[in-house]
Amino acid sequence: MNSKAVGIYLYRCKNIIIDHNYITKVSTGVYVQQTNGGGIAIENNQFLNMLGPLPRGQFVQFNNVNGPGCIIANNACENIIGESYAEDAISLYSSNGTAASPITVKNNRIRGGGPSKTGGGIALGDAGGSHQLVENNLLVNPGQYGIGVAGGTDMQILNNKIYAKRATFTNVGISVWNQYTSISACAMIVVHGNEVNWTNAKGELNPAWNSGNCDPVIGWNDNNWNAKIDFTILPRVLISDAIR
């Protein structure tokens, strides 16, 4: 709490469970780096007000995390403008699951982001990677974007709900854009069953963007890009009052 350091740092570890912790006012909540054995589980934690600055500012970041059994699930995550300086809420950087056991980000509840104009909700395939699955997450006002594929192969974005009101930093709800064409392919991307209501900084609805350099994007037309959802997809109290 109230630290410029990372809350929990794992380096070259495997088979580690981080469960039922409260992490607040640190640069990044959980940072996992250079793990090749798999088995990293970040579950049932509460995160409040990540302080950054870039390259920190995540609730959870995987950096070169590889192998089966890696999961980020059932976490409650909140950043309050003026009390935090968030980047990506959850970042999967140069990380690889397996075909049978993708890195899985599911059932997380994420609220609040900005004012960074680069950070946002959940980033897949940052600097490449493979076999990543993001499903059944709820995101409200998470920052510049909601969920984004930045590169890599075998990425899935399934059945998430994403809402953002207009802010000076809001851009797009879901994006698929290979930002690393010189180092990473971008293929076998699935975007299906998501509900998005996103307003950008101009006050225009901007639920999704496909750059065209990760084609084909499977299931693109099987999403509700103008969903009738709002901030009430998350409860008023996200982080336990007893903790706060």
C-alpha cells in the first residue's frame, strides 16, 4: 500500500497461486515475468488505484509468461480518477499459453481507467504471443480502449460486456490491430458474443475497429456493437466496503 514498487512480483516462477489478496496504491498490482513452467493463477483478489507510471500501472501484467495453466480470474479491479494513474488494467505481453490450455482472463470485474491515452482494459498479444482467451469479463469506463488484440496468433475475445461513457481519452471498445508486423504474425483471431456500448472522445459511438491486418477475424459480425448496457453492469460497490 502507498508504494512506488510492485505489489507482488514473480520472476522465473511456476505453479504459483495468488488468491484473496487486497492490493492498493502500488505501481502495479501483480507483475509476472519470464515464467516458462506455467501454472500461474491470479484469482479472487481485489485491486484498487494503481499508481503507475508507464510502463507500470496494471492490475496484473504477464511479461513473457509461457506454458499451460495460467489464469487471471474472478478479480475485482477499480481505478478512481484523481487517485490513480492506470495504464492497461490487464496486460498479456509476449506471452504464450498452449492450444489445450490458453492463458485465460475470465470473470474479472474492471472499473475505471485514464487519463492515459494509451492505456485501457485488457490487452492481448502485446508484442506478439499466442493462445490467449478473454471471456465473460465486465468492463466499465476502463480507459482509452476496452479489449484489444495488438498482435499474435490464436486469440479469443468471447462474451464480454464493455461500456464507456465519453471522456477526453476514450477511443474504442474492441480493437484488432497488429502493431508488431515486423516481429509478429497476427492470425486466428476470434471475436464473438460480446456486448459493447462505447462512446469516444468526440461523443460518437465507436464500439469496435478492425484494422484489417489480422484477417480473417472470426465471428466479427456475431457481436452486439450497440448493446443496451450501461455502467450498471457492475455493482455500485465493487471493492469491499470493509476493506476500503
